[in-house]
Amino acid sequence: MVEAETIDGSFANPVFDAQSVFRAIMDAMARPGTIQPIDGLARPPAPLSPVAGAVALTLCDHDTPLWLDPALQASPAAKSWLGFHTGSPWAGTPADAHFALVSKPAELIALENFAQGTQEYPDRSTTLILQLDSLVSGSDLLLEGPGIEKMAMAAPTPLPRHFVEQWKQNRGRFPRGVDVILAAPEGIACLPRTTRIKTMEA
């Protein structure tokens, strides 16, 4: 017997909605730090947020192993919903994951634990989807790099511990390294591995 909450809450118009979210993700990757709205397209069970759920529905499929953080692992409803609507196999370890869904970023393991890709195939790395409370109410960060004219500002919260230092190490592994999608009520913002992050004090 499939629970109703497993079936409910997916895209009402799967092709159109997935295209809309995918376009928003591509725009956010091309212009790091910009916020791309994603309006109420998905209604996943808690603790998965609507925006993170919409990103997962768009990017994940039967060819992309998905890793869930402990809070999502502990939610049968969220796991069933993701499994039913994406078909993604579960990644046994962070290093096996094409995508990682993180509902509690402040408790996230170090970025280096995820797949980093190789020099020859840097795309064989993990893209992390961090579920945040806000993209605008955290500590201000300065962003520089490709896709940013001079500099951009971002204020996401909560972030993983020592995130700016971890990100510096991640960027130092280029062309290897992880990319990050920030999902919050305001929409999504992206941090490709080429982006430099500085705190306002730096």
C-alpha cells in the first residue's frame, strides 16, 4: 500500500515545471549569488522543503545516486517521496553520490567527503543541495569569479561549519571539487566550484 503523502506533492505539470526549475538552476549557476525564484511547485513531506524538493525532482533520476543527510534518512515519508518521484538509487556513501540533499547544513560533514571528480572527469563530482532558512538574512559574503562582473553579495544561512575555509580548499582542488545549490524560501542560488568566497572582514 503506497501512502498518499508518497504520491502527492510532485509537479502538477511535470515537463513544464521541471524545465522551469532547470532553467532557474542554470541561470543561478551561470550567475553565482543571484537568487532565482521557484514558486510553490512541489509539496514534499517534512523535513524536505518545497524548494529543495523541486530541485531534487528536476535533477535526480534513476542514473543519479542520491545521498541524504541523517535528518532526511530518518524520515520514511521524505525517503519514500524522493524514491517514488525521482527513482534515484540511494548512495551508500557521500563519495558515491551524484547529488546530496542536506536538510541541516550546520551539521554537514566536510565537503571533502563527497565525490570530487577526477582531473579527466571533473563532472563526476557531487552537487550538494543545501536546504537553508534564508538566502538574505545570514552573514554577508563577497563572491568573485566567473559569471560575476566585479563582485556579488550573498547572505545565506545556516551554512556548514567553517564553510568559507572549506570552500577555499574546495576551490583549490579545481577542476575537481563540489558544486553547491542553496535552496531557501526565496528561491535558489548557486555556488559553482570556480566561485571565490570572502567574508566581509577578509
